[in-house]
Amino acid sequence: MSLRYASLAVLGAILMFGFGSAVHANPPVPGSPGTPMENLPDEDVAIEVVATQSGVTIFIGTTTTDPGTPDTPGSQDIINDPNSPECTATPMNIGHVSAGWVQAGLAANPGTIPWTVSCDNGYFGIAWVPTDAPSAPDVVVGTPPTPGVDPVAVAEALYGFIPLPPITLEANPGTGLVAMPSWFWVEGYGGETLYGAETLGSTTVEVEVTPEHYGWFFGDGTHLITHSLGQPYPAESDIQHRYEQSSLSAGGAFELRLEITFGGRYRVITEELDAEGDLVIVVGAWEPLAPMVRSFVRAYPVQQLQSVLTAAR
């Protein structure tokens, strides 16, 4: 399994061993929970493996859970101990290991190998590290940093998935005639700006999508670039085309295609605390997004009028 460097990949497991305990003479089986005494705080260790472009880090975060009493609700807090132990990690030799937990761990974490995490106040547990890690992992006592929001990635995702209106292509007459003008227009959309937004934590990304121009492709090799979507019948549409031959050679109908080129922009809105600790809303400037094209098609048959000679009566 290759490292996914574009984003943080959490590959660890929650291991339940006491952070302040003495060295274990017989270390507990990795993954097995301890048995806290009733109504006493319980300390748990969470081991998380985070792979980034610069390497792999094993984070060891300790939490204490207070079960509470009938009159006092329980709580869970992160322990920030300035006297945290020093910890190291070494790869396990699993060539001849047949323990069930090893096989289960390899199955649950493909592409990894187990590393033994040890601290100066006792054995802690196992971290599953990617086999293609560029170097030995660092061990940090603390919780992993929260990944930041990439506004450009969010904006591009929104940009590509903003739903479009139910656009259909209409024509008059319904079947075209050679050398006679056909009128075309769009139903379901009038060129309005489209919007999208996504909120992740205290960050909101807003996206606006606006049509820049329209390309009408009539199926016979001709096209028209315009800023018009045409006018619906009975008004005379400004999107018109005269076909010089029937659609028989095109399989019975020409492919009428409308390509809409959209331009987009995005801005980032964040909630932040000012120097006095008050919550303020910070609205960023609009930033451009690359244009995108969306296509809509319909079959349009065109017939050739034939003169028929009849005998005079």
C-alpha cells in the first residue's frame, strides 16, 4: 500500500494500557482493554500512525476518563503532562510469528508492519507503520495535529459538483427542413449565477459559477459562439441555422450540442478570535477558478423537400 501523501492517513489502533504504570513483566496482548476500578479515573493510550510527505510519526496521546457518580456526570480529558516519558519504536521481526493478533493486525492494516512502541516507564503497544515509509518513524507523546482545511481543494470539489438546472434544447420546427431556418433555444436555464458552499469546522468556502459564453454546434460541421441561449417560440430566436442537406447521411438526425463555458470564483469565510477573545467573522477576497465546460445534446432530424411531378388533368 503506497503512502497517500496528499492527506493525512490514520492507520493506528486504540490501545488501552496505563500511561503511568510500571514496566510490565508480562506485557498485555496488544488491543486488549484494561479493567478499571469502579468510579475511578481510567487512563487510556491512543496510538496513531500518521503518514505525510516528510515521513511517518507515531503519536501517543493519553486520555483520562472519569466515570462519574449519580450526582456528578463523567468526563474525558486529554492529559498534558510536562513530564511525559521518552518513547521509541523498533520494528518487530514477524518472520516466524504466528500469533493471532499479528495475523489479524496485518489483515486490518494491509501494507504495514508492526513496530513495538516502548517508553522509559514501561511497554506500551504496537503501531502499524507503512512498509514504504521513507525512514524510521518519529515517536511523539501528544495528539496528532488537526489537518487544516485546504480551501482551494474544497472550492474545486464544489465547483465540479454544483448541480446544474434541468437544461433541455428546443427547436422550431421539431423536424428541420433543408434551406429553411431552424430556431433553437434553451429551456430550464436562463444564464443565472449558480452557488455552492461547504463548511468545515470554523471555515466556510463559497463558490459562484457564472456562464461566460455558449457554443452551439449544429451537427453538420458548423457552430456559433454567442452569449445567447435563444428565445422560446413563438418569439423569433436569435439562434438560427440553415441546413444545406438532410440528416440522412448522419444516421437520420444531426447531433445538436450546446457547450456552456462556466467561469467560477471562490472565497473563504473563517471564524476567528480577536485580541480580546471575541469571535469575529473574516471574509476573504474572491479568487478565480479555471473555466469548465458542460455539454447538452439532442438529436435533430432534418428532411429534404422533394418536388413531385404529376400528370395534368
